[in-house]
Amino acid sequence: MYIEKINLTNFRNYENQEINFNKNINIFYGNNAQGKTNMLEAIYLCAIGKSYRTNRDKELININSEYAKTSVEYTKKDRKGKIEISLTNKKNIYLNDIKLNKISEILGNINIVLFNPDDINIFKEGPSRRRKLLDIMISQLKPVYVYNLNMYLRVLEQKNNYLKQIKYENKKEELLDIWETKLADYAEIIYNYRKKFTEELMKKAIEIHYKITKGKEKIKIKYISDFTNKEEFLKKIKNNRKIDILKGYSSVGIHRDDMKLYINDKEIGIFGSQGQHRSAILSIKLSELEIIKEETEENPILLLDDFMSELDKERRENFLEDVNNTQIIITCTDKLELKNENKKIFYVENGHVNT
Ligand SMILES: Nc1ncnc2c1ncn2[C@@H]1O[C@H](COP(=O)(O)OP(=O)(O)O)[C@@H](O)[C@H]1O
Ligand SMILES: [Mg+2]
């Protein structure tokens, strides 16, 4: 699939901007803080329904305005489509001019894979960003996953509230059974999705990483969860009841899941060099690309933020050869010298894009 154009109205540092994309390579270059990443963020917003840089939609609205609008027109194998998002105090999403009831209904229309320079450190930090990465990868393919995840989180919140009520208001402990059973039901669904996806991801990543590192490195992905099966899970939760009541939150559950990565059997989070972190996340993203391709029978759009500057000329060309037939939107500070003829170059300056 590919994006034909995007329209930005009062989005971040843009006022009114239309951009017509090339089907293949698009290069946006310009100095820092001019609006390159903002433009990628707008595409991401139209694909996922929220920004990856902030949870506060208000930040996306131009500082001198009360509302913002982004719309993306795209072409798939069998249809064209348009996603429009308007932001005021509220977020409204339209698919082909029809308002969506739920934000999650946006998923699966525009498929993207984003290379965000911040992701390089994802295996050095705590598990929450890795969970988020996993959640977004799965949600793009299985919108029903989002529903189940949200239900789990809602039940978890209710259960946590009840834990506090037991502690402070002497509520009955037995009533926890209901929340725990509900939690286990949703946990099982989430666990199965995550397990299946991480297995698929590893299968692809092993091959891709082997190639990227010219056979020097073997990558392994391990999905880590408190869940094994419902019975065991419930047992673990109940064993932790006393502690959880004291703490006022749930110390066991799939809200603590993690994904660990090993290079040649050494955990990357502990032993990995900067270069290894970089190529590992690259392998993961390229694996995601392959999975989306297989499941949707469409090539997702690649968004590469400041990514090419990390690679030397030869690696860049190799990389682009590997992902041919894919629409690529690249941002960088220098006009990239690329052999590939099929490209369009844009110059970004202070919220204006010119070809
Ligand atoms: N809501 C907003 N209103 C106006 N300007 C904004 C808003 N949010 C961010 N900006 C501006 O956008 C610029 C950063 O754009 P960005 O796309 O991240 O830069 P880069 O070109 O380096 O990728 C900064 O100058 C910042 O002040
Ligand atoms: Mg940037």
C-alpha cells in the first residue's frame, strides 16, 4: 500500500500543508526542529489513532490554534481510502468521511512500521516500552486484541480499587474472587496473542538478523509472563493476595509482561553494545514488516526517522534494496545521496515543505 497525500492543518508547527508522496522513496531533509518528525507523527496518528511521542493530544495542536486536522489518502491493492482526524478538546476520526465510534476502529487501515531513533534504547530500559512496542505491533494486525487488552486493564483497575477498599474500608476479601477470575480470562487471551506473535517475530528475526550481521549473530526473543495457564495464574494471584492488599495494587499479571532479547545467548539489555542494540531493533522492525506483509498481503509503509544517518552509504543502499516495493518515508538532516532513481525529495523549513 502507499500514501498518496497528507493534509495538515494546525498540526504541531504546520498551519496548512499538503504533501504529495512518491510511491517509493520520499526524503524529507532540513535542519533540526523544522517539522520533519512532526510530519511522520501525523502519518502515525492517522494509522494508529494516537501519537507515539505524547499521550496528550492537545500538544499536537498548533500553539496558536484551538483545533488541528490531519488527513491521509492512501491506495491499497483493491481500494482507496481516507483517514481524517480532527482534534479539539475531543478527538474525532473519520474513515472515508464516516465517523468512527471507537478509536481502535482506525487500526488496520493504514499499516506502518516506524523506526524511531528512541527505540535503540528500548532493551536498556524497563519493560513498559517493550510491552507498548509489542502491543502496537499486535494491534495493527488484530484490532480485537486492543479490546481485550483494554478490558483487562479496566478490570485490573477495578480490582486494584477493591484491594484498597479491603485495606482501608474492611471490605470482604472473598469478593476478590470475581475480579481475579475475570482478570485471568482476559489475561489468557492477551497471553496467547503475545506468545504467538513473539514466536512469529523470532522466527523472522533469526533469519533477518543472521543476514544483517553476516552470520555473526544469532538472535533470540523470549516472551516473559506471569501467565502459563489459567489455573497456575489464579494460584499465583491468590498467593499474592495478602501482599497486594498491603500494597494496594496487583503484583502479578500480564501488565508486567516483558520481552527479552539475546544475542548469541547473551542478554542484550545487559551485555549488548550500542551497535548490537541498533541492529537488533532493526531486525525486529524488519521482522514486523515481513509479518504485516504476510498477514495483510500488502506492503506496509516504512517511516524512518533520522535513521539513515546512522548507516554508511553501502548499508543504506543494501537496506533500501531489501525493502524494495515498499513506500519509504525518510527524514534526515542532509540530502541523502541515493542511487535509487525512484525518489522524491522534500525540503522542510519552519513548518513548510517544498519540493
Ligand atoms: N503544538 C505545537 N505548536 C507549534 N509548534 C510546535 C508544536 N509542537 C512542536 N512544535 C515545534 O515543532 C518543532 C519540532 O519539530 P520536529 O518535527 O520534531 O523537528 P525535526 O525537523 O527536527 O524532526 C519545534 O520547533 C517545536 O517548537
Ligand atoms: Mg526529528
